Amino acid sequence: MNQTKPTRGFKSLLEIFLVSTRLGLTSFGGPTAHLGYFHEEYVRRRKWMDEKSYADLVALAQFLPGPASSQVGIGIGVMRAGVLGGVISFIGFTLPSVIALILFALLLTGFDIGNAGWIHGLKIVAVAVVAHAIMGMAEKLTPDLKRKAIALFALIGTLIWQTAFTQVSVILLAALIGFLLYKQHEENGDVSSKFPIAKSVSAICLLLFFGLLFLLPIIKEATGSYWIAMFDSFYRSGSLVFGGGHVVLPLLEQELVPTGWISEEAFLAGYGVTQAVPGPLFTFAAYLGTVMKGWQGGLIATVAVFLPAFLLVLGALPFWDSLRNNSKIKGAIMGVNAAVVGILISAFYNPIWTSSILAPIDFALAAILFSMLVYWKLPPWVIVLTGAFGGLLISLI
């Protein structure tokens, strides 16, 4: 039996904070790239969890609305050191980009850095990181032809129909196919992840998630408070997003631009700046909130947009553990894990590859970075710095 045991104490929490903060400072490239960084750091290097536990956690994050990479990071923190570990993991991974975007909003909104060469280099870093992650996950999660076929159909489906609901539909269909194909499948043992969270507490988190979703608009209308209206807009946007950080953009634009809270020009400029910083794309809310109401607004917006993800992870984790070890459910999880590989390959092509590899020299840099990561096994921060410097050189050629 494989077992992921939570650890206790200040030392464990400090370790989580330092590791997650370093990831928050170096994880460029969006949610798919973040999953690659997490896999390299938490599974391959530190072995805080096994491959199957990580894959199942990624599958859970794909089911839930919200920022998938942040939810995986929270889940890893919870599995390592309880609820406080999840909070620390979230803060470490998110805080660097929140601070950077608040500063950008306060000081640098007048500068155009969206087309800077070093930013393009960081996008190429994401190509190398995601390619490495996909190779590792595909080897573990699609070992037979049936699961390779599921991954292929997931890839084709999410490439042809690029909507938020396609991903959810593909995952549900993969779960059904996996259940039918592997319902008699026997594995060597259960994976047991110890979550120091009572199921009653998890149920409260789920009730709070839905309660805020339905009650905040009512409270907003009753009080007329600007702050509650702002919190409601960001909370609702964070609650209804399937498919990653890029999907939150149209929701936030619909919430903020027509109301006059922020101009379309400022909105688009902020999105360009967000691409320049590491960490989750949802921290775009920090920029928007700061433009609307100063640094206090940036913090409120950040809490509001991430709170649904936190409540859902805490609410779902204990139930997820019991479900994934149910013999009737394991086949469905196998199908979902295979589909996740296809979805990752789809995201690897679009938007990561299509927005990064624009010329042969870009591919050459990606090949160098991939070799540094996979064959020379250099640390991620070296890859990031090399990619940024390489992108700057390319822009000068």
C-alpha cells in the first residue's frame, strides 16, 4: 500500500513555504507549465507524493472549477501538513506574482513590456517544461493501447472544440469509458492519502462555496456596498471558470469593463503585464483590483477570486480519497488520468506552442532548454534564466 503521510511542525511548514515560494518565483507559462514544475519538484525531486497520487490530484483539479495549478498546489500542501500546509503552499506560490502585479498596477501601467524579448524567452521555457511533464505523465498514465486511445480522443476533442465545457465533457466521457473498460481491473494496492480534515468540515466548505455564490449578489443589492459588489464579481468569476486561467478573462471583462470599473485599455494592458510574471494567471485579479481601489482592492480581489478554489479543494479532498480507492471507481479514474494526458498535449500545442515557437530559432532555444532540463538535469531556475536571456538575444538578432 502506498501512503502519503501528512507531517507536522514549524519545520515542515517552513519547508513548504520556501519550496512553494521558489516555485512562485520561477513558474512561468500558465497552468499546464505549473503542473510540470510541480511534478518535477514535488514528485520527482522531493518525493512528497507518488505518481498516482499526483495524477489523481490533477484529475480532481480538472473536475473542479477554478485555477487548476493553484488547486493542485493547495492539495499538495494539505497532504503534506494539513490545512495550514495548504494555506502556506497557496501563499508561497501566489504571493510573488500578487506583489509584482500590484506594483505594476501602481507604477508601471504606462510602460509597454508585453513584447519584450525576455518575456518571449520565458514562454519558450514553458515549452520545455511542459514537454518534459507530458513525457513523464504519459509513461505512467497511458501504458496500454486502450488508455493511449482515450488520451488521443481527449487530445482531438479539446483541440477541435476549444470551449470551457469541452474539457469537462471529455473528462466525464473518459470516466465512463474507463469505467466500462477497466471495471474488472486489479491493481497492487490502494493509495491512501491522510487528510487531517474531518468530512464535516469539508461539507461546511462546500456549503460555504455555494452559499457565497448565491448570497453575495443578494447582499450586494441589499447594501449597495462597492466592496461587496467588487468581492462578488471576482468570487463569481473564480467560481465559474473551467479550463484554466485564460478562461477567466472574458468573465472578468464582462464583470468589470461594462460597469466602468476599469477601461478596456487598462484591462488589456494588465493582461499583457500578467504574462511577464510567474505564478497563476488568476493573480491578474490583483492588478485589476489595484487599478480599481488601490493596493487594498488588489488584495481583496485576489482573496475573492481564489477563495472558491480553496473551498472546493478542502471540501472535495477527503471524499475524493475514498472515491478513488473504490473498486468501481478506479476504472473511471484510470480513464480520467489518460484523458488528462491528452488535455495536457492539447494545451501544449495551443496556446503554449503556438504562442511561443514562432520561428526556427525559437525551436532551437526550446531544444536547448529541454536538453538542459531532461538530460543535464539542471535546476528549474537555471532553465528560467537561460530562457529569458535566450529570448532577449533572439529579439536582438
